[in-house]
Amino acid sequence: MKKTLILGAFALLTASFAISADGDKAKKPADPAARAKMMLEKLDTDKNGTLSKEEFAAGPVAEREKEKPGSADKAFASRDTNKDDQLDLAELSVVPEGGKGKGGKPKPAGDAPAPAPAAPAAPAAN
């Protein structure tokens, strides 16, 4: 009886993982450059290789825009480093400082966070 319960629980757990893995949402790549490429492929409706403000606003920032109006424009402006009103692959590959959804200044993908300041030296013993 105990084995049957354990096997049943295991089968149920395995099935739930399989169902969640096959969900409608595609997994987002962890690599910022791969994510940027995926965004371009999905959102670049005119296929010019860049995202306009309108194309960008139709992406992941759309939900945030509903909760906090103006957030899409702010996110776009912070990424548009060359101020051409278009986001190219390089600009989309930049990870916002503080990680996803934290805002702040963009930092290049792959950069390590700044090291913590050194602790003050202990006073010399007399």
C-alpha cells in the first residue's frame, strides 16, 4: 500500500512537470543577446531589423504600461542610446541595471556587478 502511494505521488509529480514544460508560453532564453534576438523576431513587424517605440511597447513592457503609464516610453528611452528612436540588437541586448523590471541605467550584457567597497582597515595596535 505504501509503495502504491509513493509511486502514485511520483507519477503525479512527473506528469505535472511534463504539463508545465509543454505550456503555451515559450521559455525565455537566459542569455540577453538571445533574448534580444527573440524579441526582434517576434516584435519587428516591418522586418527592418529594429524596434520602433510602438513595436517595443507591444512586447513585454505592455503589461507594465497598464499598471504604470509612461513606463514603456521610459524603458525605450533608456535603451535607445544613440537616440535614433529605434532599438537595434545591440541596444536590446543591454540588461537594465538591477535586473529585470528594476529599471535604472542600462549596463552591457555580461558585465559583472561592481565590487563592494572594501571594509575600513582596523586601527593599528599600539
